[in-house]
Amino acid sequence: MKKNMLASVAAASALVLSLSACGGSRGGDAGGGADDGSNEGARIGVAMPTQQSERWIADGENVQAQLEELGYEVDLQFANDDIPTQVSQIENMINGGVEALVIASIDGTTLTSVLETAEAQDIPVIAYDRLINGSETVDYYTTFDNFQVGVQQATSLLIGLGVLDENGEETGEEGPFNVELFAGSPDDNNATFFWDGAMETLQPYLDSGVLNVPSGQTEFDQAAILRWLPATAQARMEDLLTVGGGERIDGVLSPYDGLSIGIISALTSGGYSADDLPVVTGQDAEVGSVQSIIAGEQYSTIFKDVRELGERAVLMVDALMKGEEPEVNDTETYDNGEKIVPSYLLESQIVTVDNYEEVLIDSGYYTAEEVQ
């Protein structure tokens, strides 16, 4: 497919957001911010879920570097997907005198108590990429348009199967194509947004018979992979090959590159050759999956520029420390069960072998050597 055509698909599917400024529950006078704009000595806690994913390592280091450039001290911690560890790390950050918290939660429902401690000390909380649920003590949220990410994953699957052309227009191809569906971790709020966006896009083709799911597993709970673990995805794909009764699989909706690697491993061990693999989607443009795309194994990924995400989180922190209200562009979508959290949503982009150089290399996200 042509690069400019694929770019137009991504652009056409991107959600158009109207910018508006909105304050959080403590925005104007939060966290001991210095009204004179001085950042000297202010300590910021940054809690990331794991170092087992290159994506989260990059996020943590990026946020740390940008905060330090502005003169902040940073306490960066990774919890290795252990909930009690993350709770303990945040407690230690609070006890250590942080003036703001940036948190990418492992489980968005388990931080209520520790965040009440933050609220008691007037420490603002920014949820980073994963919404923190069940707590009023979440001031702001920055993420990508997660529903749209799901739309893009499903769109790339349909393009790879030939149901849609490079412009996102229907080709008239009737299939039927056998596909299997994977979802993210049920304790990650984003996973349901990815799923809903993808299924809204795929449902008409499932209803018409263009797409068929041999296993019959079309519900989120059936497709979900706890903690986004590649080994779990690989095991499920192996089971699906058995449940499907030997029918050929033409495509797999995968919401994350780590899962895609496990899925592809199961497919190759299950008899699919490297040049005859199903269309497999992904997300995060991790190095291993970009290499897999170049090698003709994984079909696509969704690129979410975490440099922009980190910058947005840092801008939020900096505004709060200066007694200002951070910029947001969504005040309706993200209900955490206690409040609508003011949010800033960023856009993402479909990446395949046809445009990875333009999107990832030319932008400086990776060097050509890193993905070879």
C-alpha cells in the first residue's frame, strides 16, 4: 500500500477534539506549587507499572528527563506489575515529600487508599495513560484516544485481509475470513476502550459473514489477557488453534505488540510458515514488533508517540506547580466511577511495512539500526 494512502486512513479515523481549558478539583492551588514559577527543588513522584515492557521503560525515562530539564527532582519507580509494590512505592513517594504524582497504574482500582493520603497532603495526581478508577483524588488524565486506537487496529486488520483498501474503502471482498480476537488486561481501563473501538468497527463484517470467529469467542471476558502477558496470549492462541478444529486462521486482532509476539509464536509452532502467517495487528511500535513487521510476520502496529505523552504529563505537572490550570481537550469521556476526569487525548497512527520508515525513523523515534 502507498504511504500517503495509509496516512490518510489514519488521519480519517482520528477523533477530532475541540480544545478547552478545564481545572481539576485542586488545580489552581495544588500541591504546594510555587506561584513565582520556580521549580527549584520540587520533587515529583513518577510511578510506572513495569520494566518488563520496553514501552514503559521509555515512558518512565522520558517523563523523568523532561521534568529534570525543567528543574524538578524526580523519584521514578517501576513496580514490575506487582500491585502491593506499586502501592508501597507511592506511599514512600508521599512520605518522601513529593509535590505531585504521575501514576501509570497496574490496576486502576487498587489505589484509592493511598491516594486519599495524597489528597490529605494536597498532592495533585495525574493518571498517566491508564485511568485510575474509583477515586475522586485523580486531578487529570493524559492518554491517547483509546477508542480510536481500537478503531485503527480493526481497520488495519480489515486492510490486511483485503476487505478495505488503502483508503479505508470497502473492496467488495466477501470472504469469509476466519479471525480470532484478543483483548487486553481486564484491570486496565484502556483495554475496554481498545476492544469497544475494534468491535464497533468489526461488528458489521461479523454480522454479514465476511468475518467468522471459529472459536466463537467474541466477548471481552473470553478474549482478555490478564496483565497483558505474552505467554498467556501464546497459550490462548495455541488453544484456539485446537478449538477451531484445524480451520485456517486468516487474521488475529491483537491489541498489543507483546501479545502479538506470543500469538505469532503459537501460530508458527502450530504449522503456519513465516511467509503464510495470518494478518496480526498490534500496538505500541515496540522494537521487536517493528522488526517482525519488516520481516513480514506481524502485519501492523499502532504507534503512540510516548514522547508527546510524556511532554503532556510534564506540562500538566508544571502548570500545577505554578498554580495554573493544565490544558485539557476532553471533559466528557473518562468517568472513573467517582468523577469525570479532565483529560488530554493524543492521536495515534497505523504503522505497517509500507510506512514504518516515514513514521518511526524519519521522526527520530528509532534509528534505522535499532529496528534492523
